[in-house]
Amino acid sequence: QSALTQPASVSGSPGQSITISCTGTSNDVGGYNYVSWYQQHPGKVPKLMIYEVSNRPSGVPDRFSGSRSGNTASLTISGLQAEDEADYYCNSYTSSSTWVFGGGTRLTVL
Amino acid sequence: EVQLVESGGGLVQPGGSLRLSCAGSGLTFNHFNMHWVRQAPGKGLEWIAYISGSSDKIYYADSVKGRFTISRDNAKNSLYLQMNSLRDEDTAVYYCAAKWELIYWGQGTLVTVSS
């Protein structure tokens, strides 16, 4: 049950777009459509931003989008805003009937 | 509005036990699959356990298998995590989360394992 691989940090200026990658294997990210992304502000509860690779829950701005290519999933945030500064985690169902999170990515809005 | 409220956290010595609870409201509890997720201080999220709505499917992370037990009482709209043989590395905020995609989260309860 190794954690999915995410970059430790990414940054961007307001209005720009950024992409956070999440790399797994064919036993998790590449094998199932159950990849989710969570946003967590410091001291706060994680919030679901994307589920089933590319679906947005109601209330999540359409600036947030998800995709996948092979064993790597991606979260793209377009039109960066100051309030997007947070930690982001990917999560995937696995072939062992477990779930696994990525190590997390700290997004800094410059 | 869906609400999940965890309780039962606290300070426990290594080797000790603790039972966490998660009370749900605003949802048809027995229809919801449930998870426990933890977050050590300053660290990332770690999934640790899952239970289906009818309790017929239960899964654990290797890090807690054999020491932790997830269960639920749908009549009481409650989820539980029995934690035994606790270790220093189990120190974390423990969250319950509802639905396969972990859509709804509680506020978390802090468990500190220390002598």
C-alpha cells in the first residue's frame, strides 16, 4: 500500500493555471475510475473537489478539473485565486480493496 | 445537511486501547459506506478502514490490520473504531468520512499515544 506520488509543492500567480500530478500504478490510479482529489486548508477538514477522475461535486467551481492518462491522474486549477492556496491530496481505490492517498501537494498562490 | 461528529479521542499510553465513535445525522445512515482516515501532526492523510452500509464488507490498511476494528450500528446512526495495541505512530487526528468517494467528513478527533 505505497502512497501515490505527488509533487511536494507547486505555485502559480493569480489568474494562471496549475496542474498537480498523482502517479500510481495499474493496481490503483490506472486500473479504476475511483480517483478523487481533496483540498485542505490549514487546520481545516479535507473537502472533496473531484471524484471518479473528472467529476465535480455540486458547489465546486468549474475552475477545478480532473483527468487521467495511464497511471497518472491530474488536477488542474485554472484562473488561480488566493483562496485556492491549500494542500491537495489525491486518492484512489486499489486492487486490494483498499484506498490510498497521495503524499499531498502544497499549492502556493504567489 | 449531512453532519458527522467524531468523539472518543484523548491521551492513551502505548499498548493501550481507545474506542472512537462517529455520529451521523442528516443522512440515511445505513445507505452510506463509511471510512476512517487519519492525519498525523504535520503529515498527510492516511486511509485506514472501510465498512459497507450493511457491514458485509470491511477492509483495513496494513498499518492497522489486526489492531483496529471498524464497526457500525445503523440503528444508532453510529460508526466506531476500536483501537488496540496503540503505538506512538498512531498519534493523529482521526476523521470519519461517508460514501465511497469520501464525500462528507467529520471535524476529527485527536488521539495522542504517549507515555
